[in-house]
Amino acid sequence: MKIADFDYELPAGLIAQTPLEERDASRMLVLDRRNETWVDSGFREFTRYLRTNDVVVVNNSRVIPARLIGRREESGGQVEIFLVRELEAGLWETMVRPGGRLKKGARAVFGDVRLIAELLDEPGPELRHVRFHCEGSFHDTLAEIGSTPLPPYIKRPSGVSSEDRERYQTIYSKERGAIAAPTAGLHFTPEVLEEVAQIASLAEVTLHVGYGTFEPVRVDDVAQHSVSSERYEISETVAQKINETRANGGRVVVVGTTTMRALESAANNRGEVVAGRGVASLTIKPGYRFRVADALLTNFHLPRSSLLILVSAFAGHKFILRAYQHAVAERYRFYSYGDCMLIL
């Protein structure tokens, strides 16, 4: 398949720029894969679609304030560094702007020189290695001077707001390390989680959302696309709960494409989830045989993106595009702060 097969038209006005006042007030398009039908609903109806022997699996990764804006040590010119992945203590893969002007050895300062960044390689690669120097804890310093890395399609005159620090996190986020939110989970409230627990069971995995989740597809042939790896962790207790659910005829209801990637990456040939820490290098495309997931809650994704490709693999390419056309016609809100779909 060609990447052009995963395109659709979206009016700019349907891209959600701010979160709703109430997290669970989002609309929800419910898709039936078997019959290729859908129903317009709302997220507050999510638990109506659960069964008593289901397990709902969420990603508890927490977004770090990964965007740093400072100045070049020598010239004073503005520098922006976006943290992508921590390689070891103090050493990060990053995106640097203006990357072409910063040579190997160049330094940038942030927060009144509380944090210093040293570039370790020459311009050229999209991702560059940066060594950070600071007094005290790097993550404590980052929490004070870094900002929430909202996606580039969220455009506001005032930039990132203080509200984003709270709203661009799921309420169950715990494990620090993501550079973008697992946005399907943004709709949950404590009340909805309580309802889930009364009907089914709840399980948490960790996949630190990294560059691979939003990296553009740069090839024409989708079969040639490979999503960059991301780290995940699944406990013994959670793996056992998921495996017992499947053995007893229950469904695994996956919240978000990142959770999907973690579970499918951790599955063996028998469809059992194997506990432990690992690297999710799996790229899910049409034709992939899902081994764990039975249902998926997900937001609406960008055209020509690896996430739209993943969802199309799960629900069917033509069916998903028809559902997206319906969502556009009905003026659903799209992307990170937007509405969601439940694929059964």
C-alpha cells in the first residue's frame, strides 16, 4: 500500500486547540469491525461497552517538560532543544533548532545558566546527542525550567498554558519519561475509572512515548516504513491478569496506540504477554495479525501517519477512512485534545 492511501481531508477548524472543560465530555465514535457499522456516542458511555470479564489496559507513562528554550553561550542567539530520549544520565538524543548553526562543542544555556547543554556531534542528523550539565538533579531542574511539549498543530498566540501541565497528562500517569501524552487516556476521570473497576478489571503498562510515535512516514511504500523503537515495561502481575483474561474468554480492551504497541511487542507466538522490560520495535501495518488486543480506544490521528496506519490494520483500511469521513462531516474534534473512537 502507498502512504497516499492513508490520506484524508481535514478542515483546520476541527483540530482541537484546547482541552474541553471536563475530560470525559468528549464525543466517542463507536465502531463495529465485524459489521462495519458505527454509532455516534460520548465517552461517558465507555463503560456501557465493557463486559464483566474484560480487562482495560492503559499506559501510565508521564510526560516530561521536554522543551527547553535558551540562548547560545557565545552569541546569545535563541536555541530550542527538544528532548527525545535519555541514553544515560545527562546524555540525551534531542532535536535542536537552529541545528545547522550549532557545531560540535557548541554550548547553550537555560534558566539563568542553571542548565548547560553541550552538543557532542556535528550538524546533519535530525537527532543530535547533547550532554547536559547542572548542579543538583537534572530532572528537578527540568521540571522548573522546561515546558510541556505540545504537538505543533496546537497553535495559540500565548503558547503553552499553565493548564497544559495538568491536562496534557492522564490522571493515572506515574512513570516519568514520555515526550508526548498517550492521548487516548486523556478522557478518563476518577469517576470513569471507578466505573471501569466495578464492571471489569484495570491494568497498567508503561511505554514511554518517544519520537517514533509522531515521526513522519518518509517512504511512499508503507511496507518499507519502520517506526523508531520505544521502551516499555510490563509487570508480572499485569501480564498474568491479561493472560488469564484471554484464557477465560474475556476481552483485552486497549487504551491507546502506545499501549497497543507495548502489548503486541511483548506477546509471544501463543498470544501470551511476557512480563519484563523491553524495546518495542514493532511496526504495525495492514496485514498484521493481532495477538492480544480485542478492542481499541483511540483518538483521531493525522493523515499519512504511522498511527493511522496502525488503526487501519486493526479495523480495516477502507472502513477506517469511511469512519474518518463521517467524523469530519459530523464535526468531531481531532488529534490530541480531540474526541475519540472505540473500535470493537
